[in-house]
Amino acid sequence: MFTSDFFAGNRERLRQLFTGTAPIVISAHGLLQMGSDASFPFHQDRNFLYLTGIDVPGVILVMDKGKEYLIVPNRETVVEQFDGAIDLDALKRTSGITTIMSEKEGWRQLQNRLHKVQHVATLGAAPRYIEYLGLYTNPSRADLHQRIKEINPQIELLDLRTHLSRMRMVKQPIEIDALQRAIDLTIATLKDITRPKQLAKYSYEYEIEADLLRGFRRTGAMGNAFPSIVASGSHACNMHYIANNGALATGELLVLDVGASVDFYAADITRTVALGGNPSRRQQQVYDAVKEVQDYAFSLLKPGVILRDYEKQIEAFMGEKLRELGLIKTIEHDRVRHFYPHSTSHFLGLDTHDGGDYDHPLEPGVVMTVEPGIYIPDEEIGIRIEDDVLITADGYTNLSAALSRELV
């Protein structure tokens, strides 16, 4: 679906937003070691992908004085024998960038330029370790910064992350088409798997996980946009449960939080299913409360809304529902968050949690999730309903409305 014109257009928009004369230098992600001589499956820096369409590690994009070129890393012979050589013609076709240089040639040209300027625009690097998430980050941006500073210690780095976040926040028509395709394939697979006769055939969560991937690939998706969450019973109270190794039992609830990937664009849909088809009165009561919260969230969506304010409104409404359920007596932040620990919405696009500014008013073209949930570990009840919506000039469109929200 995406041609070089799309990526060239994104680079031109970035130039116009930046307005400065400093060279723009942006790195792809690098490979990360999984063990011994094996790497984890490669996941490209989505900002680099947005600007080039290139899904190859280690490449550097340089945009300077109306010119642009790619610096391609050297590959050892043994790496080429196992993984193949980098197809330079494919890089040109995909990105629309016709000047491609080797590591030595490209860095010699860039070094000459860096000695003459006071600023260089790039993407800020995350800390090596994000403590509250427990995540080590890809070091490619930090390594690029270090190399630039070694060439010119006095140079000032200008951060382009806000520019890219604003650009990626509002989707272009071709991006919306890709997202809709990913959503449609996700819906088709979920409908197939959750048919009562089909669902009755599964004994373990991993069997559903396997059929989700099979369904996505069979219908034309690249695969999973993120690890599928197939969580039954108490497992559903763990929001990012991905072990998917539990046994399924009649009478439990099953949370399916899944999404297909199409041209790297991600769907993200959650449905909760009653195994055996007969939810208890309490399960239905909690489910109906989550659905009411989602309906309330939908009612707030329109251009001009600021998500941080929207989340506060939803938290207050969720507090009313939790009080009606007998879970809390007073609506206080900590009490509400005990049963509802996550936000209702995040941006959706190349990343499942996509780039965007949560303090910037929503605009037509924004695609986001709406996913309230209630989690009661003592009752082994975890319920989440998630849809993907497009902000329009007069409100929103539910892109995943074709999938029923009823508890069956």
C-alpha cells in the first residue's frame, strides 16, 4: 500500500516543521542479542520507519540542505551468508532516497559537515534503563549521539521527538486504510475463534493463541502486532498476561486482547468471552459496568478534547460504577485505580501504543483505543472491552464496530 512518495512526503513535512538549517540525522534501531550469536526478532524504530519505510537495522538517515542520503552499515561475510546481503536497490525503491553510501564513505561526508555546524537535529534517546517499566532500551540513538559528539564535542543536539509525535498522531488516509485492514482481519479472526462450537474445542489458552496467529497470517496480515493476551479466569487480572499456558474452564471469563499487523500498522482489540456461554449474574453485572464506562468514553470523543482531561472524567465515572458494584465506598483516586489500574485510551498506529501528544487537543485523523476495564482478583474476574476509533470532524467513528460487544 505504501510507496516511496509516502515516505518522501513525511520527510518533507518534517523539514517544514523543523524549519531550522541544521542537518537532520536519524538512526534505525540495531539488533539486540537474544543469546550467544542469535538476535531477538528485529523491530525497527517506528520513527525511522515512518520516514523511510526501511526495515533494516543499523541504517542512518541524513537530511541536509535539501539533500538526503542513507549510510548503510558494513556486514561481515559470515552475516551475509546467514542473513543475506542488504538489497540497496530495494532501499532506494522503498524510501525514494537514491544516494546510498557505505559506512566509511557516508560517515566521512557527515563528519565533514558536523565539523562546520553548531547544531544537529536528531531523536532524543531514552535512558538506558526505564526503571518504572523494567525495560532496557535500544541503544542505537544513544550510540549515534555519542558518535556525533566524538566528532564535534561542542555541537548541540536538537530533539525532533515532539515533531514526529505530532506528525504521527494525525493519520493520513493511506494510514487509516492500513489500520482499517488490520482491524478487519483481527475481527474476522476473533469472530471465527469465538464461535461457540469453535471455542468449545479449545482446552488451553495457547491453542487459541496459535489459532489467532494462524488466522492473521492466513487472511493476509504480517502477523501479530504485539504478543496476544489470552487470559482466562484469574489470569485476566494481569493486564499484560502473555504466558497463555492456562487451562480453560467452563464458567470462567476469557479476555482476548489481540491485534493483527498490516504494513506495520497495528490493530488492538479486546473482547471478554464467557466460557460455556452462561455468565454468572456477578460476571454480567461487572461486564455491564465496563460497557457503560466505554459508552461514556465514546460520548466524550471529538476534536479539541485533551486526553489527560478526558481520562480524569472517565476515572470519575468509573468510580461511580465501582461504588455501584460494592467495590469501593468513596470515589478516591487510589481506590478507583485498585480495580482500574490503566488508562482508557492510547494512540494507535505503527506502534500499538503509538506516538502522540497527550496534552495536545485531538484532531480529525487521530486513531486511538477506548479500553476501560475492571479487575477483581479476589473474585477471579477480569474484564476489558477495547475498540479502535477514528476522530472525525464531528466526533468519532468506531473502526471496530463490526465486532459485537455482547458478553456471550
